[in-house]
Amino acid sequence: MRSYTRLNNLTGWLVFAIATVVYFLTLEPTASFWDCGEFIACSYKLLVPHPPGAPTFLLLGRLFSLLSFGDVTKVSVLVNMLSALSSSFTVLFLFWSITMLAKKLVLHRPGMHDDRPLEPTFGQSLLILGAGAVGALAYAFSDSFWFNAEEAEVYAMSSLCTAAVVWLMLKWENRADEADSDRWLVLIAYVIGLSIGVHLLNLLAIPALGFIYYYRRTQNPSVVGGIITLVVSSVIVGLILAGIIPGLPTLAGAFEVFFVNSVGLPFNYGLVIFLLLFVGLIWLGFQQSFKRRSRLLNTAMLSFVFILIGYSSYLIVPIRSSYHPTINENDPEDVLSFVSYLKREQYGDRPLLYGPQFNAQPIAQEDGAPRYVRQGDKYVVAEYRPVLQYNPEDKMLLPRLYSNDPLHMYNYKKWVDIQEGVKPTMGQNLSFLFKYQMGHMFWRYFMWNYVGREGDIQQSGILWGSGNGAGLPERVADSPARNAFFALPLLLGILGLFFHVRRDGRNAFIVGLLFLFTGLAIVIYLNQPPIEPRERDYTFAGATFAFAIWIGLGVLALAELLEKVVKSDTARAGVVTALGLVVPGIMLAQGWDDHDRSNRYNSVDSAKNLLNSCAPNAILFTNGDNDTFPLWYAQEVEGIRTDVRVAVLSYLNTDWYIDQMKRRAYKSQPLPISMQNGNYKQGTNDYLPYAENPSVKEVNVKEFMQLVNQNSPLLQVSYGDGSKTLLSFPTRNFYLPVDTAAVDKMGIIPAERRKQLVPRMEWQVGKSAIEKKSLVILDILATNNWQRPVYFSSTVDSRDFMGLQPYFQLEGMAYRILPAKDPNYDPKGGSEEGYVATGLMYDKLMNKFAYRGLDNANIFYDENNLRFPANYRDKFSRLADALLASGDKARAKQVIDKCFEVMPDKAVPYDYYVPQFIPALVAVGEQQRANEIMDTMTGRAERALAYYSTHNQALFDQEFQTYLLGLNSIGRAADAIGDQKRATRALTLLQQYYRQ
């Protein structure tokens, strides 16, 4: 036994080492897009990220960040390493799980028993270890799992928790007859508790664990017993999800409100009473277990306590929030706001088992759960969460077609033949479930990992063949993310599945249950809308983990097939192991180029460039995760431009965020917001409708904000039954008086623009309602008096600009609001937004900004990473045109050359902004380069449109529209330089496909 154990341990650590080396070599050195910048910043300083938080991840991330020893540029890679090592340990535990299951099969000892005393022969050992290595490495190099291993996100650690509890349960199964075996169950409970502080996906492994326990403890398992086990384990999942995680804090909150409001105790005394009572009940539970000498009750109580100990990592959330850190999302500093944070109430909810369909119209609105806030020495109800009521006939079981959002309706129709105004049938409802939610959003992702992937463009399909790319758009055919596995991992896994079912049905059922609950059950629970901002394949890492077990066991199936051909156990084990290792070898070779992020700095450089676009002490409005989270990382971790206050527009619709903006942060003084909390607390001034008053032709922003602060009857309008009022705005025409002498003295207007300085800014708000975020913008304009520079990121949706575009000045990657009117701005859309400050722009784009790696064709930039380089090109083009308009042809050429030097087509393919350069290229004598751009882009568009017009055009309408826009730009540019041949070709193609 010692020989096999030693080999099993050594081989497991070898597999771990291989995975670790691969992950470290391909690791992203900075903060990736999406949530990674936020998680790194919050790990580094133990801040409060978006709900429901990930305190276990943050605490471990903080420990890893300490290894930077003060070098802040190393923090990001160290927290990324946490994910890499989490993934490596996941692979290690998967290897040992596979070898435990494989040993039972190789030794012909299926089922649940202690097989530790059994010593395999060397040939058998080699076969078992080969199975473990093949399965573990196949999972290590699967697309979604490898992606998660490279960045500071929670999904790698979540997979580790799942792998750990599966391995621990199999270890317990081998030791279940020992007197102290229940300690393994308590350890599993602790890991589950810790996993709550990472991600809740781990809880879905509990039903599979329940069956391991049932089969091991029951001599003669039955179907009825199996059903009871499934119900009990599902109830345990529900109790943790609803009873422990939000349930205990909710109960504590109820105690707090009662004892403070009804009994008159000071704040937090109700919470103390709850904790004392709760600890007392736990003590009574243990007393009962000792009194009854009940091992089961005692183990259950210990497991419950250790789940709570693991879950206690969440205490960091209210503790850190109470110190009002710079990132403090939802401000969950007391038990009541903490409950809201845990429940993710800001994101709303989706119907699950029964609810309205998309045509349902609410018939009433009732007050739901109250939201309490502290006022004086009591808790008062700030608002009641609205609960919409629907007619029963407008509801249906398992509602999948539930959203009436116009964008969702448009995308529903891509999958199901539905009509607005007509209630969907159950057949249509289930069709969407099977076609989109299960087919497109689960099986497609699953096949990406074990069959092949067509490319990195969102909605990319499965690659079944060799992937030679004939007839495909260049962007797809040449994508490093185009990976062909020839379905070998899938075939080997299916072979292992059938072999497992035939040889060890119970354990096969357990693995299948793990696959089902971490895959298709999540599909049912999430009830995904018909379009997502990005691919969600990371959600289903648990299912690909379970299937990897069968990939490993497929090696045993191959050995059985070769049994009559290769007689020697050792030789046969060597042959099938070598054949099996071809599978992860292909996956490694195919996946390396698109998973290698080792020289990718785009996200952090884009953040630094945006911050450095701003003047000192600026206010910068942003919108969206990829706009904001890299900025948070740059400021919180590397200390870049902490004088700039980043204000996230979507968060400015909340009272907690406005409160934070009114506090100092590092070098940034509080934002100049005149409104007091009572004017913007949740439920107050969430939006102001447009209620036209013909007698009011225009409104002074300063006077308007004074009326808002006074809750003036002049702005009030009634709604509903007339008993409630809202503030409104009486006209879309706003103006702001400007003290031109004071502004001129400040020196904020460039010398060449002094004649454009206006005594009164006038603009029109083209909205039917002003949201709270827009109210904050108006308040800052009215209160700031030009003391602090105010910017919009150029990536902000133009609908949030409030009609202020005539007063925009383009400075780098941001628009500055100035009381100088752009004489070239056309409100009908005939001109670009923002007056180009050529001196500032030239200095920033040519000298200040960083473009690391954007000239390297060996670095893979996926769809998300290509969006910011496109913005750079737009700004280079704007600057070149402005310089040409001023007669500075020499510097215009320098700007164009710089743009194509730092972002050549070979590294960052031409995008829809590139045709803007064509007139400028001709003007500076670069006719050949202009022709090359037009020919290249027209050829690519022709090939792509021909493909998309016949292959799932509905799924790729964004790409379709982008290529059409590109052709339109090429046609206009060619026409502008008198190249009628190229203009005709582009516009003919445009007309051909525009009709589609």
C-alpha cells in the first residue's frame, strides 16, 4: 500500500506542478477587465465590493498582496496568483478524486467501502494514475477553467472549494468505519462555510455528497431511500441558501428593530440579545446530543457550527463598512443594511418556478418588506420595497419568457416565434428554455471546453471539425481563440461515462448528480435573459469538473478495449496513458495562444490614460464595470491620480453612494453637492418626470436645484390616486449663468477659445424624466462654480450627457465641461462631440499615454480588450483632423504615424474608427496607406457579411451592423477623397446587405 500511496501522492503533485507552471506562465500581470480591478483593490485594502461580496477571497487576497513588500505594481499579479494556485489545487484534488474512483474499478471493487488496504500491482497503479493525470490535466486546460485561473475573480477559488469537498467526501467514504470518521464531515462543513464567502456555486455539490453518505451508511439502499436522500440534501442546500446566509442576519435584524423601537434599548442591543439567545440554543443542541448519546445529532450540530465559523468571514463586511472606506458598495455597516447586501436586493429578482410572462401588466402595487434607517434613537421605515401584483391568468409555471424589456423582447424573437401582446404558450416557454438557456447558454459552453470553440466573438459556436477557417470572416478564422479539440475530450468522457455506469453504477450516479446540479440545475435557477453583456461560461465550471472525472475514467475504458491486444498490464497501462495524454496535450497546444495573457496591460493602461486625461482635482463621471473597476484599481492600489474623484453614474442613483461622494477620498475633496440626504434618500427624487408648464420657457439650474432642495410645490405633480406627489421639471430648456470675468481669471479656457466663452450656458435635456444621477450632475454644475474640472469619460452613453455636448472639450479620453460653446457642434448629429483642444490632446496622446503591448501581434486581445484601442484610434483621428484644420500638416502626420505605430493592424485589427483617417492620410501624402486600409476593410467586410448573412445572422447582428457601419464610413471617406471606384464598391456592398 505504501508504494501505491507514494506514487499517488507524487504523481498528484507532479500534475499540480504542471498546472501551476502553465498558469504562472500565462498569468495576466495586471487587473483584467470586469470585476478583477474591483476585487484586487478590495483585497489590497479590505474594502467592500459589490454584493454579496467575497470575504474569504478578499482575506486570502490581502495575505497574498502582502508578499509585494511595498511594491504596489506587484499586487495585481500576486492576487492573480491566488486564482492560479486555487486552480492548481483544484486540479490536484480532482486527480486524487479520480484515482480513488479509478482504484475501485481497476481492483473490481465497485461501491462504497474501505479499499485502502488493497495494494494494486505496478501495472494497475500506472493505469489508475494515468486515468487521474488525463482527467485532471484535461480539466486544467479546458477553456473556461483556464480562463478563470488567470485573473483575480472568485470562480477559481469556488472550483477549489467544490473539488475539496468532493475529495474530502471520498476520503471520508474510505474511513467511514473508523470511530472518528465524522471529523471529515465536520471539515467538509467548514469548507462549505468558507465557500459561502467565495461563491455559492459550491453548495450545489451537497446533493452528490448526500448520496455518498447514504450509500456508505446504508447496507441495502433503495429507491425510496434515494428519494429521501435527494429531498433531505436539497433541503440542506435550501436551509443554507435561505436559512443561514440571509436568514440569520434577517432574524437578527428583526430582533434589533423590536428591542430598539418597542423596548427602547440603545442601538445594537437587539443584536446582542439575538446572539446570546442563538448561542444558548446551540449549547442546548449540544446538550441534547450528549444526553441522548446521539452521534448523528452531535455531528449535525458540529457541522452547523463549523459552517457558521466559515461563514463568519462575512463579518468583515459590516466591520470594514463601518469605517466608511473609499469603496463601500451599499454601505452595509449595520445588520439591516447587511441583510440587503447579502440578498443582492439592488439587482432585483427573476421569477423562478411561477410568475408573470412578458405580456403581463401589473394590476396593483403593494408594499413589500420595509427598509429601515436610523433616525434619532429609533429605526424608521425609509421605504417599502414595491411588490407588483398580476392577474393569475398572466402567470405561468416555470416562466422563462418573463421580461418586457424591449431589448429582451427583440432577442426572445431570435429563439422563439412569439408576438407582443400575445401570451406565450408553455411550448414556447419550454422551447426558449431548451434552445437558449440550456442549449446556447449551457451545452454550447460545455462543448467549448471539450469539443472546440469557433472564436472569441460573443455568441461564438462550437467547433466540431479541424477549424481551417475556409470561408469564415478573418476576425473568426484567424482568432487565437479558435480551438479545435476534434471532440476527443468529449468522446473520451462519454466512453468513461458508459464504463463507469456499467462497472460502478452508484458512484457513476453520484458524479452524474454533481454534473446535473452544477450544470442544468443552475440553468433553471438563473433563468437567464436572452442577452448578456458577456459570455457566462464561468458559471458552469462545476459541470465541466464532473465530466473531467469521466474523461479520466475513459482511460480505464480504453485499457479494457485493448485487453485482448496488449496482454501485459504495465504495457497496456503505458499505452492507454500515452493515448489519453494526447487529449490534454491537444487542449494545451490549442489553448495556449488565447489563454496567454502574460504581456497584456491594456486594461490598466486604459485606466491610467483616462485618469491622466483629467486636470488636477477633477470629477470624472464613468459608467459600467469596464469603465470603472480598472480606475478603482489604479487609484486604490497603485495610487494613480487620487486627486481625481471617479463618480459612477449608475451608482449615483443610490443614496449610499451620494453620501460617499460627499466625503473626502485621498486627495479629492468632497463633491460639490448641495442636496442633503433627505432630498436624495432612496425613494425620494429617484426620478423627476417631465411635466410641461407652458409659462416656463427655460429654467435656471441654480434656481431649479434650490427648488428641489426646498421640495417646492412649484415642482410637485401628483401621481397614482393623487395622494402622492413627485418633483418634476417644467421645461426641457436649462441654462446656467456664467461669471465670465471669474472664469477668464481662472485660466481654464484655452487662449484660442476665449471668444467662445459664453455668459450663459444653454442646453436642452432631451429626456422624459431626470434620474437621480442626472440630478446630481445638475447639482454639481450649479454648485461647483467651475472650481473643479468636471469630465465625462468618452465611453459614457451619450444619453447620460444631459444635452451638454455643445460645451464639451475633448481632452485625451474624456470630455471636459466648459462654459465655452463649440462653434462646430451640430445638435442634429452632423459633427463629433467635443471641441478638440489640440495642445492638450497632442501632449497626452503623443507623450503621456501608455500603449504597452498594443503593437505586439503575439498578444491575444479578445473582444473586450479591443474596445479601448478603438477609442484610442478615434481620438487620434479627431486630433489629426483638428491639426489639419489648423494647417499643421506636419504634426497631423506625426499623430497618424504614432497611431498606426502603437496599434498596427497585425496586433489590433482595423476597426470601424479607422476609415476616419482616410481623408487625413491623403492630406498628409499617405495615399497608399489610405488605399490599403480601404481595400483591407472592404474585403474583410465582404467576407464577413457573406458569412453572417447565411450563418445565424440574428445572433451576430452586432457584428453585422458593425461591418455595415464600417462600409458606410469607407464609402464616405472614399467619396471625400474623390476615389469613386472604392466608394462605389463599399456602398454597393452596404446597400446589398443593409436590406437584410
